[in-house]
Amino acid sequence: MKIKTNLSYINLGLLSSYRAELMGIAALLIIICHAPVYEVSMPGSLAKILGTLGCGVDIFLFLSGMGMYNSYSNHLKKGSSLLQWWSKRYLRIIVPCLLIIIPIKCWNPNHTSVDWGNLLLELSGFGLGISPLWFVTSILFLYLITPIISFVLRGKHCIWRCVGLSLFCFVIAYPPHSLNESLAFMVQRWPSYLLGWALANSIKENKDVSIWLAVVSPLVAYVLLYFLNHRYGFHFSLFWLQGISLMMICAKLLEYMATQRRLLAFFAFMGVLSLESYVTNEYVIRSLYYFSWEVAGVFINPGNYTLYIGGTFLCIGVSYMVNKVAKAILK
């Protein structure tokens, strides 16, 4: 694909060409944003900045929406059953999760009693509010309603129906919650997925979009909603605006960095392990909390840096092995 380099627009085809790299960047953003969660010592202002990098999940959701559009379109062309399509997508998500979660649960480092009902929900991927993997639950729910999304967002001018569907998500998730709080948090992140689905065809056609529309507009909306949240106590979701604008900026930067093959290869490598790295970051590092972190009477985890940095490298290694085993199982 020949893409002209121009600062006035972004070729949407970049989102497909660099999908693996963008997934890798999103995975790294999520790993970094969890540093304050794991109580890594740092100034409060830095912790707030790193916390905003949770928008990496919204990059995941956008790219997942784009991928699911292509996957479901191929399913419709082949005429295979919906159950067959859904089960295939479900197994691709749940098998790596089980390979990570089951050993942790068997180890049980915090020695908690087992609630079998909650455990089964957690292992199914639908343990919203029980499992820390809300993103996995979100994707699985979106798989279930894919036929509805496909019906609403088909044909021309689907972007406006995407806007309407996104507003519906915000309305039903807006406090006071008509939904469970965890479910509300999940639903208000769905517009990123819906936008990825709605733009998938334009991405395939390598259409151009103005920088003003793709980057500046979401940032302006972010500033406005941020002001309303903090000045008037509103509860608008901001992560999706951060995620979309940051993803577009990263896609443009990747276009300029095309000759930096080693860096792009690293991003792509992390993109391949994006699901596994997300799950290990939630489960493996949490388990490491229960270590004493003393060697010969010397505490080796000041400021939780050893936990976080060592745990991150361990998670990448575990993710690589799980990815290989999961692929073998799914074959």
C-alpha cells in the first residue's frame, strides 16, 4: 500500500497496516498505567498522568471492533453458523486466559477459600465484578451482540448510527447507574469498539481523514468534558477520547518510523502477546504481592520497583509461552 506522508491528514489504512504495532503500544500503555495500581513509589502528579494511559484499553477496543467487522463479514460470506463463529472467537480469548488463571488459582498465594460459583464465572470470562479482566468480559459481551451491531451499523452513513449507538451506551451507563456499576464502567467504553466497526470499511479502502477530525476534535471534546466533570460533577467517560486521538497520533508516527524495523518489530511482538500480557499483568503481578521480598534479611523491593519491573519481565516471558501453548491447543 502506497501512503503519502502528509501532516494534514491520516490515511486510515495505517490502522490496518500497523494493527499489530498499535496493539503492542496499547499493551505497553496498559502495563505502564498499572504502575500506580501496584503502588510503585512515585509523585502523585506522575501517578495521575500514568493513570490516563488506561486509554490503551480503548485502543484495543477500537482495533477489536475493526477486526470483528472483518471477521463477521467473512463469516456471512462463508455462510457458516453463528454458533460456530462465536465459539471460535470465544476459544481464542478464553484458552489463553485459562492457561494463566488456572495455575494461579491452584497455587492460591493468598490462601483464600474457594467460592466455586464465583470461580466458574471468573474462568468463563464473564466474571464482571469478580475478575479483574473487565476487558475480556467486555469483548465477550460484544461478540454476543455482534449480529445486532452488524445490523445497526451496515450500509452507508453508518457513522451517524454509530454516534447514536454510542450516545445510547453513555445514557444507560451514566450515573445514577441504571446498570451495575462494573457493567456501567464497561458499557461506557464500548463507543471505541463501535467506532472501530463503523470505520472498518473506510480503513480497508485506505481513506484519508483530516488531522483536525481524527486528533484535534477528540482532544477538544476531552478538554470540554474534563471541565464539565471537574467543575460541575458530571461523570462523562474520557478514556475513549484519549484512546482514539492517541491511536491516530501513534499511527502517524509509525508511518514516519517505517525504517526503524527493530522498534516496530518489538511493538509487533508485544501486539501478538497483547491479550496474554494483559491477563498476566492482572494475575501474575498480583500474586507476587504475597512474596516477602527479603533475601538474607535484606528487603529487595523498595518502592515496589522490584515487584513491578521484575514482575513485568516475568509476565512477558509467561505471555510468550502461553501464546505458543494456546496456539497449539487451538490447532
